[in-house]
Amino acid sequence: MPDNPVPRTLTYDERKAAAAAFAGRPFDPSWSEAARIVYDGILAARALPEPASAPSAPEQPASPETVASEPAAAVPPPPAAAPQPQILSREEAIQVGALIDVTPIAHRLGIRLSVSFSRPLWELGITATHNVPEAEHEGRVRDVLMAFRLRLAAFRVASPLVEFPALLSFPPDPVPQSCVLFAVAHQEANAPMALTFLLPGEISTDILPFKPE
């Protein structure tokens, strides 16, 4: 099988546009044309209409009499800053178990990148909530990676965010089911590019569950 094109990295605008598309928010006109393509592509893949922008209510100027008669309102103190969630590097995420490194399996299939599965995808899709024997885990990983390669081969231009179906069985039902998964390309400290595979519900505002290096 010939090598597939390597997905490029999402730009800042493209990441924001992808997050907006998944969250059902309207497109920001200040984003780039490339971000518009990512935004429209995600909506088209999910067969969703573009959300309408909320109209802003016109501001009513206060009359001088009203301003003079109203007492000055007490200014509330600024709210305390919410604690920021911890963002891990890819290596840190692997060490704490948030990501499962499957790079050796990916290399045997000709995917010359660092490749990881998210913990939820691993638990649900690979172990089937611990109902699949450990000896079968590698075969299920190969099934997901081959489904990704087949999907990627259909693209004229490689995308940094790829949605693709994979066939997986979930014991005790032996019949494979079509599962929608996502692959995200991103920068990594010790390699030009890395791939992370996720469940649809894991696509967050920042796209990745960890910080790119």
C-alpha cells in the first residue's frame, strides 16, 4: 500500500473554527479563509446547518433626567478567577494514562508518526469495557488504524482533523458495528507530527486533551 499524505497541523484560527463547528457556534468573520473551510467541512460531514449569529439588541440611550435621578449603582467586585484545568503534554498524558501509545503498531502498518489513542477510546473501542481479551487488543488497534488509512486515501488534500468510520464488535454481540472516530494531527516535541485518535465527544474547545509541544 502506498504511503498516505501526512496531515498538516491545525492553525490557531482553524482550531477555533473546528471547535465552534462542533459546539454549534456561528463562524467568526475575523477568522481566516482556511478556518472557514475547516468550519464548513465539519458542518457538512455532520449534516448540520450553519448556526445563525445572535442579533445584538440596539442600545437605548438614557435621557438626562433619568441619569440625574438614578442613584449610582454599587460596582460589584470582580469574580474570582476560575481555576484553569491542567493541560498535559503528550508524554505527560501517556505517563498518567490519559493517552495510550500505539506507535509500534502504527509503524508496522506504515504510519510513520507517533500515534496515541485517548483513554476513553481505548476503554470503549479497544477493550470494549474490558470484555475483549488482551490478546485481541492489538488486532482491534490495527482495525482502527486501517480504517483511518482508507479514509485518508480518499482525500485529495490531507486534513488535520479526520472523521472516519471503523468497524468494531462489542462482546457478547459478535456483529461488528460502525463507530465514528476522529484523528487529529498535531506537533510533538520529539517528532515532526503526531496523531491522536479520539471519540466524538472528546473534541473539546481546544480540540486536544493535552498541549502540543
